[in-house]
Amino acid sequence: MIDPERIIVALDFSKKEDALKIVDELEGLINFYKVGLELFLSEGKEILNILKKRDKKIFLDLKFHDIPNTVYKAVKSVLQYEIDMLTVHISGGIEMIQKAVLAVKEYSYKENISPPKILGVTVLTSLDERALNEIFSLSISRDSLVKNLSLKAKQAGLNGVVSAVSSVKTIKELCGNDFIVVTPGIRPKNSDFHDQKVVASPEEAFLHGADYIVIGRAITNASSPHEVVFKMINM
């Protein structure tokens, strides 16, 4: 049996009506939702406010990646929405990460609230080693890159990382069990991989030590999202 509190459903839609339809269908099953670029740019603060009014947890996955001061200001601007998690690209550099951490500390202290978790994006699950070699024009191991980025994330003060299931054990060994690992690219068995190159089942993710899993289209495109999640939870 899978703990539903550790499942984050990705609301990858452009309209709030479509997103909220999924939230309605999963009422009583799922309490944690990911809002990414598409939905945030289309609906902005309105969708976040609605989710909070419904007592849902929010993983705001905007993957901030810019100069340090810009990221500092951007992070401060989204904290007003009472989000629970947010993401930055580790490849933005140590100074950028530290500025994001500082923004969260300052805002949380000023508002007297529990700080949201900041997670670092290691390597996108849409990128396999061939794609990485094309980008960097040299032979590079996905695992070694993830290791290095994860260590940098911990050193810079992040709460955890977003990474494929294949790297979870290594990350936990390097950074400790309290270092959060959220795994995307999750597909129930016999599901379509879509554009993901690195995927795993929910069972595999938790067996490897993932703290949370993110599932999108395998649930949201299903004829009965409720049935898919119910079966997943009760396997």
C-alpha cells in the first residue's frame, strides 16, 4: 500500500477548469498538487489561491534559473501564495541557490511562517545520456552529473532535489536520509512513457528511497483518474 500523502499529482493544464476537474475527481485521495509553468503562466495566482482555499499542498515547479538577484526577487514574489515546495535549477550556481535560500529565510521570518522546501533540479528526466553528451559536447555520465549537482545543492542549503529514481539511492547515501528526493517520470506499470526517457513505477521509486513521487498524464489523461489513484494506493 502506498501512502497517498507522498503522491504529487501534476496539474499540467493551461486552464484552471481542467486542473480543478482533476482536483475534484481526486478529492479524498490526493492532497498534494504540482503547478508548473504552463498552468502558472495561464492562471497565475488565482489557481494557487483556489488550491490553498481547498487546503491543498502546492509544489510550485517553476525551475528558477537566472542571475542570483533575479532569482532572489522571484522567489520572494511567489512566497506570498503559501506554497509548500518550489524548485530552482542547481546548474544556476551556488550563489543563485544561496540567494533563493536567503529569500525563503527572510520571508518566513518576517511573516512568521514555516518555510517552504526548496528543491534543486538535477537533470531533467526528458534527457538521456545521449542528449547530455550532445549538450556538453563530451562524454558525461548522467549518474556522475546528478551526484555532483546533488552535493552542490546540499552544500548551498537546499532541502532536497528533484531527480530520477535511478539516482535516489546514491543521493541518499551522499546527502543523508533527511535530504528530500522527489522523483518525476513516474508511470504505473504498462503506462505510456510519453516524452520521458527515464521512468519508473511508484513501487520502484519508493523501494529506492524516494520521499515523494510526481505523476501527471498517467493519472490526468486516464478515463477515470480516481480509479487509477485508488488502485495505485491500494496495491
